[in-house]
Amino acid sequence: MSRKLYIGNLDYNTTEVDLEGSFSKFGSIESVRVIRDHETDRSRGFGFVNFQDKESGITALDEMNNSDLLGRQMNVKIANDRNLVR
């Protein structure tokens, strides 16, 4: 299992600080990234949270999937090659 979570259905105003604040209670975070459009710099509505250990990722997945952040119900999944942005 990966330590990296895909976070979908984010409000377009969600920042990395918002994500880190919501997920940091589950463990130490290595990185947080909200994916933005290269031309407009507008959020694309999804991002990634990478934990230092997989146990924290599992707990965060269980607790945060379908929870609310800035008025939107987040879709939290294990990040895989399909939803990783290079």
C-alpha cells in the first residue's frame, strides 16, 4: 500500500494549507499538492497528500473519505499510476 492519497472533489479554492490542516491529525505528512491548470493556475479540483508512513495513510483514508472540506464532500483514495500527475 502506498503512503500517497488522491484527494478528489475539492473546492476550487482549496489550498495546500487547507489539505495539510485537515490531514495532519493522522500523522506526519511529507508533502501536499493541489493540482493546478498550467495556463490559468486555477485548481483542477484534486490533489495529493503523501504521509511518512502507510499506517497514517490508511487511517486518513478511512476517516476522511466522504468527509466535508470547504463545503465539498472529498473523495479519498489510494493514489495509483492512473491518477498521479507528473
